[in-house]
Amino acid sequence: MDQVSLVIILLAALLIPLIMAKFKINSLPTAVMEIIVGIVIGPSVFNFVNTSDLISQLSTIGVIVLLFLSGLEIDFSLFKKRRTALTPLEQKNAVNTPKYSPVRLSVYAYSTIIVLSLLLAAAFKVSGLFSDFWLAAILFGTISLGIVIAALKEQELLSKAFGQTILLISVFGELVPMMGLTLYASVYGSNSQSLWLLLLILAVAALLLLRFKPFFRFYQNINKSTTQLDIRLAFFLIVTMVTVAESVGAENILGAFVAGIVLKLLNPSETTRERLDAIGYGFFIPIFFITTGVDLNLRTLLTSGKTLLLIPLFFLAYMVAKIGGYWVLKLRFKQANALAGTALTATTMTMVLAVLRVAKSMKTITSDQSGAFLLAALLTCVISPLIFNKFYSAEKEDLVKTAVHFIGANLSTVPVAQQLRKGWYDVSMYTNHPENYQTYHAQVPVTLMENFTAQDLQDHGVFDTDILVLGHIDAERNYELAKAAKAYGVRRIIVRFEDHNVLNEHEDELRELGVEVYNTPEANITLLRALIESPSTLLLLNDTENSIYEVRVLNHLYTDVQIKNLQFAQDITISQVIRNRKLIAPNGNTTIMYGDRLIFTGNKQTAAQIRQALATAN
């Protein structure tokens, strides 16, 4: 019977995303649908499935893996100190003042949640509806990080400021109640360890971080498909931290979450993260969510009058506790998105399950009260994502064009700048020659500068760009400016370097730094050779309908997918795949990996949309 129930759960996990895709159900995250299906196939409706020891163990592993992957999602670069002064580019494109960073907004927002949770807990205690003040405060302050991440992933928002803000609020909404639950169990539980032992969790995490810090530097050289060392390391971290957490009286999910943070700080490759996502979201996590629904026996819960009274009250408390975040989010994001983000942070389930499990073991909560908290949490999982998907729309800062700054206005750069301005690029040019300024400023935006020193360019905001093109004729000047721009942090630097001295090692040095180097004679030779060997090259270059494009794949929706299975495979022709600086001649069975650069041809109308879809970080 246990195996039959597991087969039904796994079949449901397989069919849910297929049915959602078939009927275009986009308003609810997959995790929420899994909970609802669990209710349907469980004792509440059809009673096809009953939880057994095996299913409960797999469900426990599922929540542990979910919390581990949640820790792995945190972008710690957000906590780095950033420049506070506005550059000219930021002044032109900024929608709100940058002092409201995702980190600051998330701290402010969760501070309001703490205050409101305490006030609501006090109100329930005074009214006599629920007497355990600290337990209620912990429950009202929880946020379901797993469901929030799922919703943000489906909207491709995790790489954007709005998505990172909501993610960090949700991290606090899982971490703070987790620590609160640990302290609550330590103070009021009969078998708890001393509080100071909780510091062992952080000590062991720091030890593991230091011990394995160089791991990913050499693992690529010794890894084989039959060893999968990175996955072995991940599960070693999970089991170690879960064991330590349980040994000191803390919850296993706290250990799993810390293990995810440790692995994140070890800086694993995107391939490692994708494989861990595949293991978690492909097997263990769906079992957890479906089993959660199965465990909710509505027939029993809804027969109690007190439960029926508490469900709407607890639901309102979950929602009201998060309402202060609305005014915080409005400081940076538009009103509709502030409402959408507030609604999404009201989603709660994962920590509620953990808290109630501990509270029931401590006998500080009744079955009716536990059921009411669970059903109210389920309502937030259904209603909150609906509100989020209804009101969210892209922020203006997410629609800013790619900035390209040209240093040097001449016959080789100005025509390129004119072409780029017709597309999704914001082009600016800079010259120190007055005659060139007079010649070209009417054709493209050109700024005349007296000097081209690195400090002058930095002061004028020239380095504040997505792509910097150093098209000046002076190779040595381009070399020095390229190094300065790289040190400043410019993402892409393209340098014209036409020094024909074979003893000059500057070109090799720039390539080692990741700078893209070109020179006009070699470009002309390459083009002429291509015309001789492939006469159709000129036709393709001059074609007004089709063109050649290059894009770096950053969207996880299109990774680990064979070219023939891409939804737009019929609209483009992929001629080259560049992976780890090596060219791959692709065919229909070639699998696209995260970070691949694709060189493809296609219609100019559809290719731009495809290129944007592939390059959208998710």
C-alpha cells in the first residue's frame, strides 16, 4: 500500500506541470497546485493516498532540500558596499534614488512585519482566541520562501532588483521565525539543549566553509560523470549541518538552510546549481508539497466550529502582518508592484508546518488550532500568488536599454553607433578632437572632452556603461584605458588594438583580462576570406530582413535543452556555440548550457525577441 501511495504521488507530480501547461494555468505557482492536488487525492476528497513512514521520510527530505536550495538562492553580492554617488548614466536611467537598495528595503519591510506580528499576537492573547503569544508571533511572521522563489522564477524576476528585494524579505521571513522557533523550543521545551550550543551551528558552518573554500578551483580537473563530486559535497553539507542542528536542539531545516548558504559562498558553477535544482524540484520537493496537502484532512477540520471561526481570523492575521511592507516597497517600486510584492510575502506554509510540528510535540497547541493555522496558510498560498500575478508589471528600470559608450568618434565607430541606435541600445560617443566633434555630433550623440585620461572618463561617467568600446586609433591609450575600465568593473570591454609590434605583449595581456580585442586589418582579411570561401556571406551581411546575432544564454528556461526542442528552433539557425572559449559546431541534438554564447541568424523582427528571451537572467 505504501508503494501504491508513492506511485500516485509521483504520478501527480508528473501530471501537474503538464496539465498546467496544457490549460495555460499561470496564475498559481506549481507548488500551490501540488498542495491542492494533495488535498484532492488525500483523505479530504478521494482518499487515494495515505501518508506512511516512507512517504513521511521522503517529505521530510523534501523540505530539507527545499530549505537548502533556498539558502543557495541568496545573492550575497547585494550586501557588498556600492557607490553612493549617481553617475551621469544613473541620473539618466534611475527611476528612484539608489539609497533604497534591496537589502535596505528588505530590512525595513521585515521590521514592520515583526512589529505587526507582535501586535497581532497580543490581540489574539487579550481576546482569548489564542493564548500562546510567542508561538502566534512566530507563525504570523513566517513567509514561505519556497513558494516565493517559485513565483519569482516563473516571472523571471530573481535577477532584478524587485525580485531580489522580495527574495530577501522572504529570507528574513524564514530565517527569523526559524531562529525564533529554535529559541521557543529551547525555553519552553523539556528536552532542549542549552541555548549557547546553537552557536555550534555557525561554528561548524564556518569550519566547513574554510575547509572546502578551494574545492571548486580544482574540482573541474578531477571530476568525472561517475563521481559527480559537487553533488556529493552538497549532500555532505546537508547531512552534516542537519545532524549538527538536531544535536543541539535546533530544527533540521535550520541546518539545511545554513548548508545552502555555505555552498553558495563556495561559489559553485551554474551547472552544479542546475543539477541540484533537478534533484530537488524533480523528485523530493514535489513529494513534500503534495504530502502537505494529503495531511490536511478537511473533513475532520471543518467539523469543528472553533476551527471555522479561527481560519478567517488567522488568514487575516497572516495578511495584515505583511501589510507594512507595502509602504516600504513604494519607496522604490511603483504602487501596483508594491501591492503585488506585499501580497506575495503574505504567502506562508513551509515554516508554518515546521512550527506546528514542534508545537504539537511540545503539546502547546490543540489539533483544532493547528488545523486552523494550516488552512489559513493554504489560503494565503492560493490568494497571494493570484494577487501578485494580477498586479505585477515590469519596472521601468528593468526596461532600460543596453548602454554602449564609444571612446573615439571616427569612420570606424560612428557608422556602428548609428546602426546600434536603431535597436535596443543607448549609445553615447566621446571624442577629444574638436574637428571630429564638428563632423559627427549631428549624426550621433557625441561629447567633446579635453582629455582622455582614466580619471577624466571616470568623472564624466564614461565607465558607467554595460559595454565600453575603445575605438581610438592610439593602441597604447586604448590599452591603458581598458585596464582602468576593467578595474572599475565594466562588464564588457571591446578594444581596437592595431599595434603591429610583435614584441608588444599588451594585446595578450588584455585577452587574459577578458577584454575583447580587434583590429581593422585582421577584420578586413577575415571578411575577404569569408567572401571568397563563402560567397553567400556578403548576401547575408547585406540582407535587410535577416542578420547575424550573438547572445549569452542566461535564462534557465532554455538551458539543458536540446536545440531541436527549443520552442523557437524553426525561427533561427544556430551556426556556432561558444562554450568555455571553445567553438562547438552544433546540431539538433546539441544541448544548450548556461553561459553558452550562441551565434545565430534569423529574421530581424523575431530574432530580437528571441535574443532578449535567451539573455534574460532567471
